[in-house]
Amino acid sequence: TISNEQLDGTIIPIGGGKDSNVTLELLKEVSKDNLAFVIGSKKVSMECAKIAGFENDRIIEVKRVIDKNLIDLNQKGFLNGHTPFSAIVAFITYLCACLFGKRFIALSNEDSANESNVKGDNINHQYSKTIEFENDFREYAEKYMKSNVEYFSILRPITELQIAYLFSKYEKYHSIFKSCNVGSKTEPWRWCCDCPKCLFVFTILAPFLYREKEIKIFGNDMFENKELLNTFIELCGYGETKPFECVGTYEEVNFAVSKTIESLLDKGINIDEQDNFGQTAFHYACFTTSAALLTLLLTKNPNIYIKDIKGNYGTKYLQTLESNCGLGGLCSCGSNLPFDHRAIIVAVGLRRVCGHILQTRGGTPAGQSDFHAYGQSVLQLCF
């Protein structure tokens, strides 16, 4: 067993995304004995480390080579399994900590990684980033590795939304950082702007950087890409599953969207402007059935009688909400009204739910979910 007296400093794994860059900044004041860790020698990760002040003699580079047999099997039609990359990083950094005499391994996995990808089941694409894996690995290391190296995530107490807020302040990384797994297979690493990961990062940063700054980072406004609408709906929690990518929680996404819309409304945009499909912001809020968006938009008095090119009011898309909102009594009390008006009754009911939850200190009532209340508590921590 290596004693604590023989260990000093921290190894910081760097993936090139916003999370590890936030960790680099948080530990900057105590970086004298720290080492950066990069696996795969990605240029983006190396540049992030150097922006944070790490020169080559303080960067551990690990080369990763794919077994030729795996490539041969792929060419024969065999499928790849999921690579638990964070678990691989855990074991390699632990070995490096012992070799280089470092006391801590500071990961950048946030609380949001704990949410399942499948509703009603504990199936998590990013299991090796969860607190469950972290505890399992610590227990395994203590039992079998016999070292005093401490493996933990410094960002575990906070969420993707809070990380996005912090990262928005570190502008020196904005032109460098990358998170897109699709784009990581190209040289240079780029944002593909067509996958769930890209859309999530764009969305979670939007309350703080939208619009010009994000276009400068990503090259376009992903909110204007209609091809991403289904992905957006899944990220918001209205699909059967959450995309099998390392993305944040449904609540975070919905709150980020609400805050972005609120910011645009405060800037005086035309809330009733129609797109090429004749749809307004109200149409899309109804389509996603987001309580937060409906509540926000209704306070701005949108014209709910605007029809899209199919002749539909926005409230037509609220029909699925009527059976899912848990407010059957409110819906039925307006059953003799045109659906447009019943939709408003539903929305008013949702506002009542919002108000109730905001006053509830014991958490969200069972069976109800309120993004705005969640967001307010997160925002208090951010600011």
C-alpha cells in the first residue's frame, strides 16, 4: 500500500468538452502538483490542457489502438458493443496515479449523468459516469488495488446546467472545445451539428450564449434545423427514450429552452411570427406539451388562433397533453368548449401545479413534474 505521505497532487482527465475544462479552471489555484491526462492524444484535448497552463512535461498522454481483429469483424458485419470509455479511463488513471505518486483523480462527471435513458427502467448509456459506478470503482480499488489514491468526480454535486453557466464564462475555451462523438472520428475534430450530443450542448449553453456566440462556436443555429425536431423532442422527454448519448436530464433541457425563449421575449421578438410551415412558437410549445413553455408563452399573450399551413391551431397538438397532464378534471370541465379554450384551461391548471410546486419544499409531488420550479432552484445555485 502506498501511504498518503508519498502521494501529492491530482490527475485531471481531459476529454476536450466543456465539463473537463470547467474542472481545469476550478482546480487552477491548486494546479502546481497536478497533471493533465489525455487518452488518444486528441489535438483538442491537448490544446485545452495547454490553455489551462499545462505544458507537455505535465501532460500524461496515453495512446489507444483498436485491435485489428475488431476491425476485421466489423467488415464482416459484426456489430460493435458499447465501449465503457469512462471505465477504461478510471483504471488507466488509477495506474498512472500510482506510477506518478498522485493522491487524487478528479473526474468531470456531473449529477445529471445518473438519469436513465429509458423511462421506468434503470438503463443508462453513461453508466460508467454515474455515482453508482464511482462508488463501485472506489470499493473495488480499496479491496483489490491496496492504494490510497482517491477517485472521484469534482463536478458530481452540480448539474449540466450549472456547468454550462460556468463554462460560458471561460471564453478562452469556446473556439477549441468539442464534444461531438460523430465529429471526433474526423480530422480535425468538428461539431457535426446533426446528432443528439451536438443539439444538447447547443441547447444547454443557449441560456447563456445564444445566439451570435453559439453560431460562432458551432457554425450555425441548430434551433433552425427542422431535421433535428424529433431529436429535440426526445431530449425534452417527450419521446419513448432519451437519446443514447451522454446528455443531460429532461428537466435541464426544458428549463434551458424556457430560459432561452424568455430571454428572446425580453429582447422584443415577435412571438406570433410564423415559419415556413406557418407555425408559431405557440404551435411548437403545444407540440412538445411542455408545461414550462406553455406557462411562459401564455404570460406573453400569444395569438392562439393562428393556423399553420395545414389549417391547425397550435392547440390541436395539445390533445396528447389532455390525457397525460394529470388534470382530467380541469379538462373535462371545459369539454363543451372549443378545444382552443379547453387547452387554455389545461394550461391554467398547469400554472396552478407550477405554483404549488414552487411552494413545496419537500420535492416534486408524485406524478407531477415542473421544469420551472426545478430551474429556479438550479438558478439560485448558479447565481
